[in-house]
Amino acid sequence: MATLNVRTDSALETALSELAAEHGSRSDGVRFAVLHTYRELLLRRAQDDAERLATDADDQAEMLAIQRFMGVAE
């Protein structure tokens, strides 16, 4: 497992203290924060894609063709 060094300021120290109290250690708190942020990024990207697909007829047709190919649509 790799190690990450981060410079902190007072705001980050406060956040790390809270995360450590909630998740057991500073490392676990940082892991939680990074993975939570990454999950939010993926969800935001998926939402953006869904909105784009909902307004683009060509993309809708392509998605339907893919779903039919996969056997999840008629």
C-alpha cells in the first residue's frame, strides 16, 4: 500500500480530527473522505450523462440498441 503525505492547515486538521473520531483513525478518516468524494464524482458524472441522454435522440437510440443487444430491452 502506498503512503501519501499531505500538508495541513488548521481547517484540515479540524476536519481530520472529526473524521478520525468518526472512523477510528486519521488514515481511516482520509480513506473515507477520498472514497466518499470519488463516489460523489461518479454519481455526478452519471447524472450528467443521464441528463444528456434524456435530451439527445441519437444517444437514446444508441442506448436502446445497446439494451436490445444485451437483452434487457425489447
